[in-house]
Amino acid sequence: MQKIPLNGRWQFRAQDDDAWLDGTVPGGVYTDLLENGEIDDPFYADNELDVQWVGKTDWEYRRTVDVDPEFLDEDRVRLQCEGLDTVATVLVNGEVVGESSNMHVGHEFDVAEALEPGTNEITVQFRSPVEYGIEQMAAHPYEIPHTHYPVEQPGRPFVRKAQCHYGWDWGPVLPTMGIYRDISLIAYSSPRLTYTKTAQDHTGSGIDVTVRVGIDAPAAGEYELAASVADGSVTETVALTDGQQEVPLTLSVEDVELWWPNGYGDQPLYELAVTVRDGETEQTVTDRVGFRDLDLVVDPDEDGTAFYFEVNDTPIYAKGANTIPVAPMYGDVTPDRYEHLLRSAADANMNMLRVWGGGYYESEDFYDRCDEQGILVWQDFMFACSLYPATEAFLASVEDEVRYQVRRLATHPSIALWCGNNENEEALHNWFADHDAHAEHVTDYEALYTETIGATVREEDPSRTYWPGSPSSGPDAEDPYTFEKGDIHYWAVWHEGQPFENYYTTEPRFVSEFGYQSFPSIESLETVLDPGDFNPTAPMMEHHQRNPGGNATILTRLASYFRVPFDFADFVYLSQLLQAEAMTTAIEYWRRRKPTTMGTLYWQLNDLWPVASWASIEYDGKWKAQQYAARRQYAPVLLSFHPEFDADTGGDNAQADSDREEWGEITAQTLWLTSDKPRPLSGTIDLRVVTFDGDVIEERTIDVDIASQESTAIETIDRDDLPAGVDPSAIMVRAEFDGSGDSLSTEHDVPGDTFPAEAFFADYKALDLPETDVTWEIDGTAVTLTSERAALFVELDVGDLRGSFSDNYIHLAPGEHRTITFDSYDDLRDGLVGARLRNDLSVRHLRETY
């Protein structure tokens, strides 16, 4: 097979303009316009509003390519387009060779007759997706409802394009166009391998691997097809027909190591090689395979119906977050961003990410990194927060999309689940149930998600579960939102203004969305705003907050838990503490509920521009407080405290009053130990009750011995048992687990197995915190912190140095020395990292904010 890559320099222009500008492929029109100085940075201030004309304009890209006569002598000559965004017409030497209206489908267009020996011109014309969507919407016989946002463009349900390009409650409106993935010319006269998919059978002594091979044969005949991986191989003579077909091969492997999710074991990957031979001509493609047996368990139990993932016969507590696209402009979608994002997830003890359905299917870099890091992927199909049409043409396009994406991704061991959509089942049954066209919407829904997507997934990849939507109670349930089965999205705390303690009233099986917002760092805000806008309710600050009333929500709830600061930098810091406390309350509680609750995927891991949002990692890669808290929340061995209150507010999914004060005072703190370890766990817990000034009220050592994957209450500290004269607002309860010996030293261990846990008998704003100075010493990449008195939420900040501390936003007990190390994600020498730490490190704690 011959191949001519076409990536690189192209020219582009608005179709009604005579002037051509330099562009880059892969890429998009917003990136190219910005590089040419034709538009200002859409992220800055409200420049986004000034560039809405871009998405309403038709654009055109072109380049020339020299083609040798020998290339055109092949039987097949194709233009291979892996990503056209979105409504595109492709021309070669002025002749139309293909069209596309779905950015999620790769295309191959026959160009044998259109190409000529010598110089050829390839042109891709893009129609405005906004105008196309409006046209399709107007032609449809009834309304297709969808969610709306403060800044948006219309028509999104009718265009198979990343839905968030039209605006979302965390993202800008930048409906870009362009050749956003690889493009090339290919030519061949022998059979060509187009894809491989694998399925594994672990029931025998070895592992039987079925490789389903996609082949395009220019001519019918008998050919040799071979596959090999690890210690298994197979070669067969196969009869191929003219055209595209799928051929299965089966082989067995014996001496291989299993692939495990992060925290449960290693992630060995083996090279799968598939070869097709036509006499002396052959083509070989390689892929990477991880051997694991994975199931979604949805069996009835005493609490309803289970919902958890099982890998290699081991129940997995899903710990992670949702991801959105890493950038709205394709020039910023780089392998480095994926590497940073997924390393950050793994370093925070995550083992699952949900690729949310309002973006696009990620590039191979994303899934390769998930394979390597042991991050399971809950993969949504790209439908979100909307109903959709079910015309014949629309369904045909979606079927092509599903086939293309499943064939592209199915070999990745990280793919755990195919999910039909994000919140569309809930939209059908709840949000838009009173619509005049509801009956038509129900019919459309079944045609799209059951008859088209579901049927196609089961045909293409029967080895994995297809889940109809998220949230969903399952394929046979009419109510998509029940706590007793399926997955839920729990938003009462953010969207309904409930206090964090409201999480304690829930009894879910699996929570695939929940979250709380915070502001990004001052360094991030400085890239998009003037310092004069550094106020939570300044117009430009609110432009960088897409959830209506979001900044007011943060301000209001902050006053429930923390003292209001007078410095904007302190406000940003406290907003991040607030987010981390919300997520800690939810995640630790739901982890204590295992095995009834078996998964928490918070909203959201990343941002795609500098904005106040639910993300725990900022657009530029800096970890917020919640990302550090996630490392503790998701530690394989979790120590956590559950508070008891003097008010009767919970039970049976009830929702307490939105005022935090309705919960009353904290009367007790119960210590829990939660293990994700596959073996029994034994050790000791050192429990101390101390005043903020360092007086020891009580200390004890508790022997613990719990079963594998158990969660159990250990000890309760009652406020009424404190000695007379001790102020409950001036004490800290500290617990530390010591699992020395073999209990923590198994092949499943990862760094950060467990962390200390602290508890208090009052909200942070009511604590009688002393003034204290936190001092530090730096030795290479290690920072040793010391405080004479208690210091809460001690933050280490080293500016734009890329990487992460081993812990951050920590509570220092009085007199404690805590050593924290910095891990550079740029693989800098320790000496250079140490120099940056000595020069740039700043430290802050809660008491300094008032």
C-alpha cells in the first residue's frame, strides 16, 4: 500500500473572500484565524461574542499535492479523511468526490478518476454548521427540544457535531470548522486491513482471543491471513470477496499477565500483529492488547439491583471523574494535554473516566494513555441534554458513526462500557414530557438509541455492555432516575442549593455525575481578564461563568462553611476549598457505603478554557484543591469521619432545608476504614484528640483487621465525652493508619495508599483557629512544613511549574512536621525543581484569610 500524508500547511479563506491565508491541518478555522491575526483571542474578556460570525460563515481549505503515475496505477485510490468538521464537500481538481455531515465519522472517497499524474488540487468546502442546523430545524415537522445556555447558537440537535461547540454551562460558543484529524491519499491493489477488534474468553485454562479483522479486497480470491499476540498465533487461508468484509480469527494465549485498573495491579500491554498476504505482497498492522475479563454486574440484591464493574473476577469500586474536550480550538488539542490530564487522573488514584456525550470521541492519544495508566473508560456516544430527530438520513449517519467509532476503539482494554447518551433519557421522561410532540419524541428515542445505536453496538462489539443512557435505571425501566438500581446524576447540592450534608440522605448504587464549582487560580484568570475584573460579580468575571447564578451560588454557600474573605485571591482559594469539601463529603460517604454504592465519577475533571466551573484541573493544567483532595478521597485505603448531628434531617433520600443551620450541631464523629484491597487488611490506627494549641486531650491505638474490600465503622468520638472546659470549636481529631507488614505491600499497591483523616466539631467558620506561622524547608524536591499551632488547608503553590505535590491543602496538627514532595511532569532535574521551589513557593492556610 502506498500513502501520501496531506497533513501540514494548507490555505484557507471565507468562501466569499478572495484572500487566501495560511492554515494548518489537522486544525480548525478559529485556530487558523487566530494564528493569522484575523481575530482576537476568543478566551479573553468577552471577545468570544465578537467572533460569532465565524461559525455563521462558510469556509474553504485547499492544498496541492504531486502524485506519481505509479500511485494511480493501483486498483484502489482513496482520499482518507479521519475527521471533517462538519458539513463538508470534498473536491479534487474541481470535481466533487465526497460529502460529509458528521464530524464523528471517518471517510474514504474514491479519487482514482479525479486525480491526475503531477500536481493536483484538493479542496474541502465547509458550510456553516449554524446555518445548516437552522435549515434542518426549520424543515423538521415538529420541534426537537434541548437545553439552553446564556450564550449559544441554535440548531445543535440536527448537526452531528460536538454539541458543546454551540455553548454549554462551562464552555464558550465556538462552532469551529476544519480538517481536525489526519488526511491522506492511499493506493493499493492487494487486500488492505482497515480495522481489528478483539474479544477474549477467560473461561478456560488459557485465554481464547477472537480477532475480527476488517479487510477491503480489490479483487476476490484466496489470501493468507495471520494474527499473533504474546505466545499465540494463527494463520489461515481465507476466501475474500471483492470489497469490504470482516473475517474472524481465533487464537489462544497461555503465558500472559492480566491487565488491571489503576490501584488493582499492573497494566501489561501486548502487541497484536495482523497480516494479510497476497503472494509476495503483504500488509501488517499492529495494535496493543491488554488481557482482562470485564463485566458490568447488574444482578438483583437485597438493596435493589447492583451496578458495578468486575475485572478479572474482582469487584472494582469506580473512582474518577467526567471528562470534556481538552480544548475548543483544535490547535490546542495536543498529545501533551492528554498526557498531562491522564497522568493527573492516575496520580489522583482514579481508575475510571467518563467521556461525556456532548463533546467528541477522543483521539488515539487519549485511549492509549488510558490503557497505559489503567484508567477504565465509560464511553458515551455523542448525544447530550437534548432530544434528537430520527429521520432516515439522520439514523443512517448515526449508524455509520457507531460502526466507525466502535471499530476504531474496541481493541483498547480501557474501554469498559458503551453508553447511549448523556441525560437524554431523563430529558424524554422528565424535562420535556409535557411537549405536544411527546409521542413522536418517544418513537424517535427508541429508533435512535435502541434500534440503531444499541443494535449496532451489539453487532460490532458483543463483548461489552451497552447501557442505554446516563442516568438510567436500565433498558427495561421507564423511570431513568432511581436510587435502587442503575446510575444517577445527583445535582441537588449544586443546582438546588442544598447544603453538603444533603449527600448523607442519598442511597445510590452508582453516581456518574455530581459536582460543585470553584474559581480557577489567579494565574489562570490573569490570562483572560484584567485585574480590574477580579471580583466575583464583575461583568467580565460573570462572562467566564456559564452557569446562571453560579458565582452567587458559590458566594452564598461559602458563607455557610467559611468566613467571608476581603481579598479576591483569598476568595479564589476558599472557593476551591469549598469545592473540595463538597466532593469530600459526597465521595467519602458513598465509599463508606460499599458494596451497595460502587462508583463515583464527579463532574468534572478538566476545563476547556479559563472559567469558573466544576473542574478539578484548570485549563492550563494546574491542579485545584479538589484534584489534590481526590487523591485522598480515592486512596485505596480510606480513613474518613462521618459526622452525627443533633437535628433529624436525613433518611430515605429526603432533602433537608437548604440552610446548613437546619442540620444543627455536630454531636459525634465516627471513624470509618474503607479498603479497596483484594486481601484482608490489618494494622493499627493512631487516634488523637488535640487542641489547636497542642494540648493532648486523648490518644489511643486501635488494632484493626478487616476483610478484603470491606468498609466498616471503627470508633465514635462523642462531643459530650470531651473533658469539661474543653471548647469543641478548638480541637482537632486526627486518625492515621499504619498497615506495616504485608497488608499494604501487595502487587496491587500504588503510591498514596492512605492518608491521615481529620475531623472537627464545628463548621470551619466557627472554629477558634489560632494565628500561626507555617514554616518550611526545601531539600531537593521535598518540602518539610512545620507549624507550632494547628494550621488548616495549608496550600503549597509553585506557580506555573508543571507537576503535582504528593499532598496539598492539608491540615497540620500543632507541632507537626510534614514532608511533601513535588513530582515534575516535565521530567526536570531534581536540582532545577528544587531551585524553582526555593524561588517560587508560597504557602497559605485558612487562618490567614481573615
